[in-house]
Amino acid sequence: MRKKILLIDIGAPFGGVETYIERLCDLLQGQGEIFCICALPQLAERLKTLGVYVVCIPILFNRWSKILRFLLAVPVLFYLVLRHNARIVQVNGYLESLLVVPARLLGCYTVRTAHGPSEIDRYTWYRRPEMFFPRLLSQYCLRLASRVVCVSEAVKHDVSRVVALDRISVVPNWVTSIPKDVPVRRNIHVPARVLYVGRLERYKGLDLLLTAVKDIPNLEVIVVGDGDFREELQQMSTGLQVKFEGFRSDIHTYYRDSDIFVNPSRGPEGLPMVSLEAMAHGIPCLFSDLEVHREISDNGNGAKLFACGDKDSLRKGLQLLLSDDPCRLVLPDAARKIIATKYNSRVALQGYNNVFDLELNGSRP
């Protein structure tokens, strides 16, 4: 009998977790019957095309909107478990973790996927209670889950402080495909094209990149993504060659047409999908030396690393990639081998087979 799996993510806007949900549903096609509770209409439409039974909860735009979405998700959870007999419940996000409690009371096998560290130290209970308390409660709910899936060894290190190791599985994020033909960047464009992909939030570190490139001539920064920090970043880019492209659902052409990819994140990060995608596309990569970036680059073999938060170190790393042709040519081959070995659909499917105890139907590429 095909197992019925309920995935829950009521986050907004569209980000890494939502991309993960879409890819997980695609990965599990044919392996079980998939249900999903989500909040974003665009995610709901994408999942429906994959044959997922979706309940989309309306988004309310105010400071407490996610709490209201959570309250609406509770009766929907009961309905899907009792009416459709979904016996495996997987939750994503801090506030969503509280749904582990009713799911366990209903007798479900519960999986909490940890996409990043707890971040509880970033907020105080009296200034940002809507951020602090969900994270605090999430830590307790981790202990109640049947199993906790971590998207990287770096996240596992954080989770293991509150959950026994024998209840933790690491199933890294993955790329859905690895392009066969990628450009060999023997010669770079004039001006050189430096690509950033990600949300425009302060912790993502794009401001470091904009500061670092001020003294580098013949260079253009291409920014793909959107967020609350965009207006300030645009002001910072005055006098620089910077293109703000906004959010794009398909970014393959940006990877193909750029010379260098930079992820300057200050953290915290779980496992940035854009870093994996850039490595898979064979573009020379420069990452901040977060623990997870050391992990996926094999300690710098598949990407150049710079000291996190240090604009001078970032500048030196960027100048090295621009001027050192051998370095620029060697990194992509090493990166693609890492992706092909550890971060592909086949490895991810085997990981979720172990987590959900599925009977695999066929194989994935």
C-alpha cells in the first residue's frame, strides 16, 4: 500500500524552504500519495501540477500573520489525517513545529525537517516575541518528533544539542539535475560578470559584496532576488555597475552567462540551494566560510572561501578568481564532482526512503 505523506509549510514569501517542498514533492512522485498544507498560491499551483493534494491557507499581511495561518492549519491537519488517513506528517519551519503535537496525538509518524539553526539568540522575548517564542517552542517540539531530518551536517551539529543522535538523519539538499554542457570560462567578459542569487536581507551579505567591488574596475554585479533590504542596497550601489533583476523563477541562464558566483552570507544558513546550483552549473564560486560552505565545498576544494563578514577577504578572493585562470578553471570541475557524488536526486531519494520507510518504485536519475 502506498504511504500517505502530509507536508506542511505555511511560510511566506517564496524562499528556500518553498523550493525544497517543491523539489521534495517532485522527488517523491510515484513513491507515495502526497498532501500539502501551504500558504503561497504560487507554491500551491506548482505542487498541483505534480499531483499533490494541496490545501492553501490565505496569507494575511500583518506582523502576526503567520500565527493566524498556524491557527488555520490546525483544523486542516486534523481533516487530512482523519479524512485521508495521512499517517506520515512532515513539518518545516519554526512555528509549524508546534503541529508535531497534534500530529503525534493523532498517532502519526512525525518528521521535523530542520533547514537551519535555531536562531533563538538573534531575538529577545520582549522586543520580538513573535520571533522568539516560536523558536523557543520549536526547540521543545524537536524532542517530540519521531525523527528530525537535517539538511546538512552543520545543522545536525546545532540540533544535536537538544535531540539524541539516534533520532537525527542528515538528508542534504540536492539539485534536481546537473547540466551536462557548461561553459569553460577561460576568458571572462568585459566587464566581468559577478552573480549574486538570493533574498535581499541584511544577513545575506550582499552589502559586503557591493562594498568589496568598489575598488575593482571593469566589473558588473548581477543581483537576482528580492527582499526588504533592496532599497538600501540600491542606494549603496550608486556609482557601481549593478543590475537588480528582481525575483526570477528560472535562473539557469544567469548561471550560464556569468563569470563568478558569490554567496557572501553572514549566516545563519542551513544549506543554501543557490550555492549547490552554482556549483552544479560549473561557475567558479566564492563563498563565505560558514560551516555549511566548508562542508559542501569539501573545505575549499570546490569553491574559494573568504572570511565571513570580512569585505577585504572577499575582495582578495574575488580578485584571485578574476586574475588566476588555473584557479578559475579547476574549481568548477571539483565542484561538479562533489555535487554528482553527494547532492543529487538519487542520494536524496535514498535518504527519504530511509526516513519515511518507503518502498521505492523505480529509480531516479
